[in-house]
Amino acid sequence: MASKRITQETFDAAVRENIEEFEMGPEEAVKEAVEQFESQGVDLSNIIKLAPKVSADGPQEPTHDILQALGDLQESVARSRPQEVSAYLARFFEQCKQDKACRFLAAQKGAYPILLAALKLAATSDQGLLLQTLNALSALTDGQPDLLDTQGLQLLVVTLAQNADAADLTCSGIRCVCHASLKHEQNRQSLVKAGVLPLLTGAIARHGHCADVVREACWALRVMTFDDDIRVPFGHAHDHAKMIVQENGGLKVLIEAAKAFADNPSVLSELCSTLSRLAVRNEFCQEVVDLGGLGVLVALLANCSDHQDLVKQVLSALRAIAGNDDVKDAIVRAGGTESIVAAMTQHLASPQKQACMLIRNLVARSQAFSQPILELGAEALILQARAAHRDCEDVAKAALRDLGCRVELRELWTGQKGNLAP
């Protein structure tokens, strides 16, 4: 059930009433208002809980800093004064990035069209102002993807295309793309139609030396393959993954970047995570091998075992490409099974689930691999993972079953109650 919501004005009025009618202090009035609304099931996550100043004339109307910054920004944009715009953008950005409630109130008071106007002004000014505007836009749209309209979408794509050589602008623009696409299928589809995919893969290829750009572009590519908008019955996640690979050389771009960032575990984690989202077809799994990606993954698993998150993402990528039976053979020949078991031995936390799923994928339809994997001690490790991590229960059972181990399967429901019995 959706939570109830109120406006900022309603909350501020309740605080003022507590002060005037019940003679509470400002802090106590805010606390009482919060408790009152929360007891009624009201979601206050988008409300600024600011204690008003009190003078001899009573409580003053709260002056929310974000609205003051927004008003000043609007006036400076209207006067087309870049220096003033820059100063007020800085204030607005700091307020927005720190507080979800500030972003929500700013959006309610018309911040989005003001930022679009600032973006147009910045396009005719200097790159410094353009960067500030993109930063402010990315902060405002964080958690509020519905703000992006057709005009803003086109302007964002054009801005990325025209500033493709500028790493900082590219990074900030891609962050806007991410925020506008999360949990918003229509924005994703519209951005893809507007040509954002080659800009994302191109950013990784062009700025292979810039870790921040590669991280942001990887995140954006993954978001394009999400199916996280509950408002639509189905999305284009699979189609977008195909377009990234077939039309934009996405697999090659990621694998080449992984080679370039061999000593950067955080970037490698992003690249491997993105690779696993794109291995959605049999031929894509094989392409990863043909491009040298399997060698990169197995080497990472063997050489970067101290970095738990990277191990987790490498295992996830190997699990994805192991959907291809020929690739399973290649993983085993490359010494992947030994590295997988070694990773399970060393990391008793988050990588366990991925390791169990990968082992299951390797032995499914390929029983010849079961005995060699068991001889490496996989059964005891899987049992240990099952005992230590509740979320490993199902995948551990599946891995043990496909390895040919004895598994006790519990029947959860027999259909013997209610009207469903035969």
C-alpha cells in the first residue's frame, strides 16, 4: 500500500500551530509534528524538518535555503548573467546533493525548467558553467526521473555529443542519464532512440584513461538493461543489451578497458558487472571468449583474490557466459574451476552465492565436469556457504544436486488445504 504524503506547506503549518496554539518550542514543535504525521502513516521522507525562528511576533515563516537559492538562480538566469548563475548554481547544487527532501521541494517549485534554461545559457557561455549546470541537473533528477521531458532529453544527448572530448562534462552528463533512466522505462527507450548508446560506449573507448568516466558509463549501460519500472508490463532490457553489443561493440569496448585498468579493482568490478549484463545470448557468450575476455576474467580471479567485490563480479560474469556449453569447456580448460574453488575457500562472504550459481552452470548439461570439481573440495565449500548464508540456500542446493551430491529436498506445499486439493 502506498504511503500517505503531505506537502511541505502542510508540515510547516503544523509546526507553526504547535508553537502558537500549544506553546511549544521550535524543536519540540517539529518533533511533535513528525510524530503526529508518522502515527497517521504519512511518509515524511520528502519533507524538510526545519525548526522556524521565533520572534516577539510569533513564529516566522520558514525560509528554506533551497528555495532561496532557486529564486536567486531563476533571477540570474533571466538576466543572462553567467557569473551570477555560476554562484547560485553552486549553492543550489550543494543543497540538492545532500538532501532528498530539498530535491523534492525544489522540483515542486519549478527547478527543472530553470535548470534547462541555465543549460541553454551555459551552452553559449563556457564549459565551466556547463559542468555546473549538468551537476545540478544530475542532483535534481536523483530519485526523480519523471522530471526529464522531451526537450531536456534531447538537450542532454546533444550536450553529450558536442562535448564528447571533455571527460568531466561527459562524466556529469552520463550521471544525468543514469538518474533519468533508473526506474523509468520510457526515459530509457527515448534516450536509446535519441542515440545515447554509442555515446556511452564511445565514452569508455575515448576516455579509457579516466576511471570516473568508465565507472559512470558502465553504470549507465547497465541501467539501460534494467527492467525495474513497475509501471510498465515489460521493458526493452534485452533489446537494449543486443543493441549495445551488436551495434556499438559493447563487449570489445569493455574487455579492452579491463585490460587498460588491470591495476584498478573498483573499475574492473564495474566492467565485469556490466559484462555480465550483456552476455544475454549464446553468441555473445562466445564473443567474450573470442575477444580474449575469458582470459582476462580467469586471470583476475587468480590474481585479484584479495578484492572481494571484484571476485564477486568476476564470478558473476563467468556465470553469465557459462550459459554457452562451448564456453563451459573453455572455462574448464583455462583453469577456471581451480580459481573458482580457491575463491570460495578464501572468501566466505558475498562471492559465495555467485560461485554456487557458476558451478551449477558449469555442470548443467555437462556432467563430465562434476567429478573434477568435486575432487577440488567443492561439496564441502558449498555446504559451508549454505550454512553461513541464508540467501545461498536455494542456489547451494541446486549446485549440489547438479553435481550429483545427495540433497534433502523439502516439499514446501502439497496442495492439501483449502479448495485447491484435487
